[in-house]
Amino acid sequence: MKSIFEKLKLSKIVDLEKIKKIPWVLGFYAFPIILILFLINLIFGEFLLYKYVISTNNEEPKITENTLKFEYNVYQKVLKELNK
């Protein structure tokens, strides 16, 4: 039975021995790769924590000049309309 590489005639372009070594190389360096990915994840998480939690607490809140006033007479008019 011919392999996919032989059917597609890729064996001349791709070295099959190097492709067979890829899982072994990944398995051999699995622990360091996991450590590196964990550190990248930790750094990225700290960046997001700083950006969205810590830096927003340090900024002064913006106070708008136009504050809302509760108008009791308008409220009573709306209640009368709803009760009809």
C-alpha cells in the first residue's frame, strides 16, 4: 500500500525521515515547551490584570457637570397617565 506522500509524489520534495522525527522532538522538549507557554500565559494575564483592573483604579473618575434631577411633578404626571 502506497503512502499519501508517494501517491501525491511529495516524497521527492519532502524528506520523510525528518517528518517522522517531529513527534519525537516535540515529545523530548515537551516539558520546556509547557514551561515557556505557561510563562507567556502568566505574563499575558498580568498585563490584562494591570490594564483592566489596576490602571482603571488609579485614574480619576470623570465627573459630568450635568447631573440628573428628580422632578417630582413630572413623576406624578407619568403615574397618573399609567393609572388611567
